[in-house]
Amino acid sequence: VLFLQIVHILNMTSAKIVSFLLHPEESLHSLQNRIEFETGISTGNQELLLETGICLDPRKPASQCVIDGVRGWDSYMVYLFDKSKTVYDGPFASRSLSDCVNYIVQDSKIQLPIPQLRKVWAEAVHYVIGLKEDYSRLFQGQRAAMLSLLRYNANLIKMKNNMVSASQQLKAKLEFFHQSIRLDLERYSDQMAYGISSEKMLKAWKEMEEKASQCAQAEDIGYLDEQIMALHTEIVELQKSPYARRQGEVMESLEQRAIDLYKQLKTRPPDHAYSDSTDMVKIIVQTVQSQDRVLKELFGHLSKLLGCKQKIIDLLPEIEVALNNIKEADNSVMQMQGKRQREIWHLLKIACTQSSSRSLVSSSLEGPASTPAATWLPQSSSGNAAPHPLSSLAAPEDGESFADVIRENVNYLELFSSILQEVRQEQNCMMVS
């Protein structure tokens, strides 16, 4: 018997307890199927919470519902909520009276012998204690719901902080991008008249600026921030609410009065005296009325907790979408910035290439000009006498100098042709990109 595992589940929608004997290595899904059969709540809508507000892990066996050890195992509860409902309106019927207690409640002035009255009052005290314990268990369920709400709220705060951080980073990058592209457009316009120009590239840069303005929409998370802040305020108010604290003081005092009344009855001698149950019935009625009041307040507060929790559940996907939009806009801005920088360096490369080609052409035209001219000058041996036409033919050593000049000019021509071809290819590539 000691090794049996029994789980007690308090259905918060009906305020009733259902108990199950767990089979060895039974899965949580199997237990949920049994819960569905007993309560009518489908497995998809079941939310099973421990007293700490932690939801049961479907990957672990059903034995996670049972605490280790013997002490307190029979009073440990798992709280069942219906995720399809956010309003638990009640009111819920109190536990039923036993026949003998119901007998004195129907007629409190009826005279009963003291020995019989002791038995009836003992059951009446047990009934009053049971009403108080019912409220205590339901209050623990409400507390578990509050702890679960705070866990969801912590996750919401974490996602909100990530969203705000990503939005601020995107805003800073957009400001930098706009400032840099404005400067690039100004500098590009200044050099168009005498430098390099590309209408296709200029159009692409302006499209980048417009696209960056559209990306700024992703950083607008004000509507989500307002909803989150309003929700935080609502949760703080729920935490401060008096209904978030235990309201069973009146029931506890009535319980003590019932116990004291029973003790007084026990001290009376078991003679042939008779007595009525007026005082005990008053305590029973007051306890029932007090339980109705505190349960109404409890379930009203619980409905507000579950409503806030549902708002968080609805907000989380919206925050996820906003965060993805911010990341996509961030990547788009970085890609546009990188592309523009590559194009700027491409323009710089073309400008440097053109400058180098001009200097090479000027040096090839100016430097070696004297050498071929000198080779064509006639050589006079004396005075101004004109030489024989054959004497203008180059000597063997002069022929070698003339061949060197020809080779040098051919090399310069090939180099210049290759440079011009490379410039044309790069300009074509830039226009295509």
C-alpha cells in the first residue's frame, strides 16, 4: 500500500477533486486521457499546474505529480485548469451535509439527548472544518495560477527587452545609413561633371534610400509596448489586490467556535438531559455564507488572472513577428550598406586605373621621342657637305638602337590596349550590377 502512487487533481472549473491510482511508468498523456474521461476537459485544453505554478512536462512520466516521501502525500494537489475558459463564474455548491447534520439544520430547536447530540455535533464540526479546507485548496489553486502568470510575464519581459534592444539597434543603423548615403549622393553629384557617372547606379542608390525608409516601419513597436505596459500595470494591481491574499480568517474563527462548542458539550454529564442545536446551526450557516462570499471573490480574482495570462499568450506571437521583421530590416540595411560600399570601391578602382593609363600614355609619348628622331638624323663627317644617300643607312650599332625603340613602343602600345580593355570590362560590370 505504501508503494502505491495516487495523484489528487483539483478541478478548478468545478471545485471537485478527482483521484487516480497511477500505473507503473504511466505517461502523462495516458493520465490526461483518464482526466478527460472523468472531467470532460479535452487533453488539448488541460493545463496541469503544481503548487509552484510550474506546468507538468509532457516528456516526463505521470509520477511527476506525486511528491517523494510519505508525509503530506495524501494532501498534495495538482490543479487542473481549462485553457478554453478564462472566466470561472461559479458559484459552486458547498459539500453536501450528512443526514444527521441536515436533520438539525432543518430544525435547530429539536431536543436531542446529549450522547446523540455529541455524535451529531462531531459531524457538524467536521463539516465546518471541511468547508474551510475546501476554500484553502481552492486558494492554493488560485496562487498556482498567479505564479504561472508571473512565469509567463517574466518570459514576456524577456522577449520585450529583446525586441526593444533590436529596435534601437535598427534605428541607429538606419540613421547611420541615411547620413552616409546622403553624403555619398552629394559627393557623387559633385564629381559627375568631370569624373565617373552611372545613371543605373545612381538610381539604385536612391532606391536604397527609399527602401531604408520603408525599413523604418519595422522599428515602430510603440503599439506593442503600450499593450505590454498596460498589461504589466494590470498584473501589478492584481498582485496588490486583497483578493490575492488569503480571506479565510472568518471561516477559521467559525471553525474554532464550532470546536469550542463541541468541547463544552463533551464536558456535560451524559445524563438524561436534552439540548437543542441552535448555536451549532448558526455556526454552520455562517460558515456556508462566508464560504460563498470568499469563493465568489476568489473566482472573480482567478478569472482576472486567467484573462491576463491569455493576453500574454496572445501577445507573444505578435512580439515574435515584430522581432523577425526587425531582424529582416536590419539584414536588409546591412546588405544595402555593404553593396554601396563595394560600388564606391569599384568606382575608386576605375578612377585609379584611368589615372594610371593617362600617365602611362603621356610618358610613352614624351620620353622616348628623342631617340627615334636621333636615329633618323644624317651623320656628317665634316662641315655642311651633304652625305651620299647611302651614307644615311644605319650602321650596325645604330641598327640595334633603332630595334630597341621599336620594341619599346610596341610594348607600350600593348600595355595601353590592355588597360583600355580592362577599363571597358569594369565599366560594363558596374553598369550591369
